[in-house]
Amino acid sequence: MTDLEAFRAETRTWLEDNCPQSMREPMREENDACWGGRNFKFKNEDQKLWLDRMGKRGWTVPTWPKEYGGGGLSKPEAKILAEEMRRINARSPLQSFGIWMLGPALLKYGNEEQKKEHLPKIARGEIRWCQGYSEPGAGSDLASLKTKCEDMGDHYLVNGSKIWTSYADEADWIFCLVRTDFDAPKHLGISFVLFDMDDPGVTTSPIKLISGKSPFCQTFFDNVKVRKDNLVGTLNRGWDIAKYLLTHEREMIGAMGFDRGHRKRLSEMAAEQLGLEDGMLPETALRTDIVRHEIDSWAFALTLERVKDEAKGGQGVGHLSAMLKYYGTELNKSRNELVMSIHGSDEFEWESEKTRQGDKARSWLRSRANSIEGGTTEVQLNIISKRVLGLPDA
């Protein structure tokens, strides 16, 4: 038996023994996902148990070094872990902007003290992070941000606001882009700082979306004191970190386009809802759309794997993240469209237990924002044309 075969056997046994049965079922509502943090309320004991067990083993972040709370796994081992989790339909133990975005940035740009302070808490789900990037006047043109960060000698003082700050009202800490030099060109003079959302002067105002829910907020900073040791990287060079982090954010958003076992497949959903005739859905057009979507979804999953394999040199996925974000966004939007087609007009009901408070309709409406968040579709297509395909300017 090779080392990887032995690892697979050990992993399979451990998952069978330690993953609660309820954590092997598809997620049906938002609070089925575990976000962790100081104020997170676990839905049930199994949800907490699954996080604690995976966190203790370092498998919430399997490839991170063990000294920072990770599992210390090689990439082939991490791939086996993901395959074995999919085999039993195990849910991800933790959803986290800290894992998907801040963690990779700290591993690359953070100093040793910052890594030791923040990464283990991210891995164990103890701190929930939000992202302070977009501003009312600096969305797609992020480098035009105006939030000011002044050097006050023994600390920084931050004033300004951010918008579309996902789950800011539930987050414990924020990683934030601020302007530290107003005389420099706009891509320079930007710094990357971290601070606690409970610090004096930080307030949030939820923004209600067309779905009726408020995952986004506007976040205000009024003379917020930030410790100097919470500056990540070099002063005025935060744009380098911002660009690196955005590649991980876009890859994360793009991955929503693939059904990785935590959601019911569309074909199964349609069979349950509409029934089968001679082993097939009776609605030919819908059947064709579902088959096309599932083929595209699997092709996209293979593309994700290929890009990750090609990035094993440690350079990340680079500009290809724009391609993943764009296509994953389109897949997720089409999936929500098909879910509504499968369930029909009954799912437009908004507030009853029958439709789980209209969760399918709300998800369908929420998915429209996928083409805006993390960089608009238009921006992604520009990046793809120029940086991936090398096309000339018009």
C-alpha cells in the first residue's frame, strides 16, 4: 500500500467514525451552514461537534501549516480528503471569509506574529471576518477608495465608509483597504489593515436586497483607532495584497457554480417534484436544460481541478480567477433559474413554512448579485480578454 492509499484508508475510517449523520445531508436553509465566530449560534449539537472535530484535526484548512492551526496536508492528501468527504456527502464544517480570502493573504504577506494571532482562530472558527473593500464611490474602480487612515504616532486613525460589506453586522473582525497617502497615484498609497468590529467608532447598517434579506451592509468608521501592528505588509503597498486576495475571492465565488454534494442535484430534485415517465422527465425542454447544466457543471469542476493543479507552483491562479468567477457566476444563476422552473409558481410564495419562508425564490433573486460582487461581470470579461486571451484594446 502506498502512502496515499494508506492516507485514504485512514481518512475514510476517520470520517465514517466522526462525521455525524445529520452533517451528511444536503443543506436546506441558510443556518445549515456554519460560519463560526464569537456570536454564532449553532443550529444543533452535531453542527458544533463537526466543527470541533475537524478544527482539532486541522481539516477545516487542510493544507495550512500545523503551527497555524492547519492540517499540514500535501495537496494530493487534501484532494483525497475532499474526495472522501464528497463520497459520504459530508458538509463543509466551516464557511469562512477568513479561510477563503484573508488566510491566504496572511500566509503570503503577514508577519509571524500576525499569522500566529489570527490564523489558528480562523481555522477553529473562533473569529468571523468580513471584507472592507468597496466604497460608495469606489466599487469596480476599487483603487479610487477614499477611506482615510492617518498616522497618529502610536496608532492609526481610520475614517470613512465601506459598502456591500457582506455580513458585517455578524462579523467579529474586518480586513480593510484604507488610503494612507492621498498624494500618491491611486494604486499606490493604499494600505491593508485589520481591526475588531467592536472597536469604538465602527457601526454597520444592513442593506435590504430584492430577496428581502440583508446579507450586505454599509459600514462606517468614525475615528477608529487601529493598532500599528495590525498593518499587514508594507505601508502604502496594500494594493499588492488586495489584488492577491481578489484572486482567491473570485475563485471562491466561482466555485458556487458547482454542486459539490452539499446541494441536491437538479435531476434528483426534478424527479422528486415532477415524477418520471419511462425513467425520464416528461418535460423535454426542462430535461434538456437540466442535462446541459449538469454537464456544464461537471466540466467546470474539472476546469477548477486543472487550474488548481497548474497552480501547484505556489503562484495562485492569477488572472484565471476572473474566468472562474465569471463562469461560476453564470452557472449559479442558471441553477437558480432551473430550481424555480422545476418547482413552478408555488415557490414564489414568500412567507409560509411550506416554502421555508420562500427560500428558493429568495435564493433565485439573491443570485443576481453574483454578477456584481467580487468584481462585476463586465470587469471580469475585460480581464479575460486582456490578461488571459491577450486580445488587443479596441
